[in-house]
Amino acid sequence: MNAVIMAVAVMLILSLLRINVVLSLVLGAFVGGLTSGMGIEATVQSFTEGLGAGATIALSYGLLGGFAIAIAKTGIPELMIAGMLNILNGESNRKGLVKVLIFFLIFVMSILSQNVIPIHIAFIPLMIPPILKILNMLEVDRRIIATLIAVGLIGTYSFVPAGFGAIFQDIVATQVSEAGMTVSSRDVPAAMAIPVLGMLVGLIMAFIIYRKPRQYRQDDVETESLNVNVTKYVMFSTGLALVVALCAQVLTDSMIVGSFAGIMIMYFTGALKWKEADDILSEGMKMMAFIGFVMIAANGFAAVINATGDVDSLITSSITILQGNRSLAIFIMLVVGLVVTMGIGSSFATVPIIATLFVPLAQGLGLSPLAILCLIGTAGALGDAGSPASDSTLGPTAGLNVDGQHHHIWDTCVPTFIFINIPLIVFGWIACVFFL
């Protein structure tokens, strides 16, 4: 049995059985290493060496969580809640308007977080927890929100050539070129247009399936207008902190520096009171600690997967039995991309792994450059939604589960897998065949 399939299968099955994701990743990694014949010592060494790569991400998300909670404590998010409550209270026919407004704001912010305001999932712990009070009143199924955010994140970097999209598309074009097919990153949006359309179709289906009201426990939800008193100085200081954090992150390409700069501005301007700062920052870091631990474990998992060497054998063994059947070969390669990304949890890291073998195989099958770009881009993006170790699923869970009523696997990973990965693989296959 291929070690990659075994490792990913064990990780996913344990996660679906509600075993902690970190434990599932660790057990999956060890099963994969032992299945490949690496031995316990080599598996432990590979896993341990891989953990260090996740430390930066873990610290970044910890500081982002602290920064988000610090902003929330200023009372500014409550102003947004108060405004929505004023619209909602007393007129049930306005519930639809509030729902549309919330969905629109979340989707737009998901898109902007990839380019105009390149903070990725950092907006989620800031924006989502305050809105939960309104979502509870409206009985909105949170699985819709998880899918909405994931489509906004993944669809944007797959199609829009700016911010994180420019990075992803440059990785795709560079890896394809280095593998023997000279292409330009300018062609990636055209190649990914149909697969991204598939994500939007899946999102519409999710809205249909999850349209029925779903009741959640109401925690400290006020049905009357909130009395929020936020001074203009605090609003200015918080706005300044956000601008400084954004500029620092863009200039240094570091979420750590950006979050730290924003927190320091809030400290020194008084928006964050010194005597409360330690408790507030600790609360935020605890909220994001789950993501940090999963990211660290996911990097150890990925290191073991790469060390097994079975990714190459998985690809070659899948393709050699097809005897030149291009349509089936494309489908198999997309499935392999799905399996690899589901295990690693990063589409950005998957592309270099699969491109080395996919490109020569695709050339041998006679695929056009645009079809190859579509194949690599789609195979890389597949699995980002649905993977228990992906920040595209961990981020929504961190925001939606602050009151303990949103399960990471069953309420985020499973819905996003169904309504993003399945349409993406179908539309990606159609696009690759069309571009032949």
C-alpha cells in the first residue's frame, strides 16, 4: 500500500471520528513513515525536523489573535452589531436584508484579504465572533459562512493575480517552467477561470442545502440596541494601529512584524490599557493556539510524506496503467493532487511536489500549455478546502467556534470538501479537457 495514501487516510478517518486533529496528524505521519519502510527512528527524525517550519506560522497566528481581541475589546465591533440590531429589531421583513449584508461583507473581506488588504485569515477572529450574535438571532447555519470564507480565500488566490494570488500563480508558472514547459504567470488566471467558476457553483449549492434555519445556543445576545460608547480617540488609535499593522506586514512580508507593530501602537496610544493588556493578549493567543498547533503538526506530517518518496510512485503508478487515455489521466492527476494537499494542508506547498512529475506526464499525453497550467493550478488548489490542516479551514473554525458550537471537521471541513473540492475537481477536469 502506498505510504501517502495510508498516511492521509488514517489522518482523515481519525479526524472524522472526532479524534483531535493534532493527534490525527501525528498518528497519520507515523503510519505513513512505517508503511514506507522508513522505520520508527527515521520517521521520528523527519517529523521532528519538519516541526520547525510551522513555528513561524504558529507565532504569527498567536499574535494575530491577540491583536484581534485587543481591537474587539475597544468596543468598535459592537458598533457594527448595534447598527445591525437597529435594522433588525421590530421588523422581521428586514432579516433578509441583514443576512445579505452580512454574507456580502464576509465574502468581500475574504477576497480583499488576499490582495488589497493582504492579511489572509487574520480578519476572521476580528470580524466573525461579533457577528455570531447576529447570526444566532437570524438562525443562519454556520456551515454557509465556513464555505463562503473558503471560496473567497481559495477562489481569489487561484484567479486574481495580486497579493497572495500573485504568489500562488507565480509558483505555478515557475514550477511548470522548471519542469520543462515554458509558460507565463499571466496565463494562470485564464487557465483557472473555469475551475473557479466551479467553486462559485458549489457555493450556490451550499446556500441551497444549508438554507434552513439552524438554532444555536444564545450566549449573551442582546435583542435590544446596544449601548456602545467608543470615543473618537479610541477609534482613531485603533484605525492607526490597523494601518500601521498592514503597512508593516506588506513592507516586511511578515505577519509577526505586522501584528507586533499594531499591538505596540494600541499600547502606546492608550487604546489598549496597560493593566488589561496581558489578559487580553493571552485570551487572543489562546483563541488561535489551536491553529498554531495544527500548523506545527502539519509541517511534521508533510516532512514525513516527502521523506517516504511515495508521492512520486503514487503519481507514476497511477498514470502508467492508463495507456494514453488523456481524460482519465487528467482525472487521476487531479485526485492525486487532492490527496497530497489534503494531507499537507497547503496548496502553495503542493504545487512544487506535483509539478516535477505532472508536467512531463502531461506533455507526454499531448496536453497544451494552458491545459497543463490548469491541471497544476487545480491539482494544487484541490484539498485546501476540506483539509483539517489547512488555514482555509482552520481560520473559519477559529472564528465560528468561539462559543464551542462549531465543529472543525463536521461543520467546516466536510461542507467545504463537498461544496468546493467536488465542484473544483469536476470543473477542473472539464477545463483541462477543453484546453486540450
